[in-house]
Amino acid sequence: MNLRASCLGAMLAVAIAAPAFAHHSFAMFDADKIITAKGTVKEFEWTNPHSWLRVMISDQASGKALQWAFEMSSPRTMTGLGMSPDTVKPGDVITVTYHPLKDGSRGGQFMQALLPNGQMAVRRPGGPNLREQE
């Protein structure tokens, strides 16, 4: 009986812990490309395991604003970068640097942003100096 309970407990512990080890790959992003775009915040989703920044960016061909989605780090990591759930709000104009999606979809992996207050949030080093571009 004791062995059976121990085995059941061990299996339960493994089943609960397994999702913590599951994490997706970043292979969908083209880490060799760095793109910078300016747009208007539509939504800032402060959630685990990854936060999301949705920005309306003007399409160069049509001039129409299209939604782009940028995958960010966890709220804990973003807090270390100086961001909080209210760092950006819908309607804020920001400049974002990102690794684009390999399939050409509108989105990418967040690298850095020049925020409305003039501060920089930098997740990945190596992007351009956004302050010089203003």
C-alpha cells in the first residue's frame, strides 16, 4: 500500500511539473534580421508565460494601418527591463525593434522599444539606437 501511494504521488508530481519544462522554440523568428517600425499601441497584454505587444503599423504599400504582434518575455523579465503593465497604453506611439517571423506574417520577437516617456526597454542587445532615429 505504501509503495503504491508513493508511486502514485511520484507520477502526480511529474505530471504537474512537466508543463514547467515545456517551452516553445524561437525557430520561427529570423534572428539574423533586425527590423524597426513605428506605430500606435493597440494592446499590451501582460501575461505569462509571454507578454504581447500589439501595434498598428502603417503598411508601406497601401498606407493602411495593420496590426502587428510582438512576443515579449514574461512579466517578471519585462519588469527587470523597467516595464510594468501600464508602461504603454492603447494610443501611445512607440518605436519597436524586432526579429521578424520567418513566414512573413505581421509579427516578431520583441528586442527593444522606445517608449512614450523617452525611456528604452531592451530585451535583446544589438538593436539600433532608437533615440538617434527620432
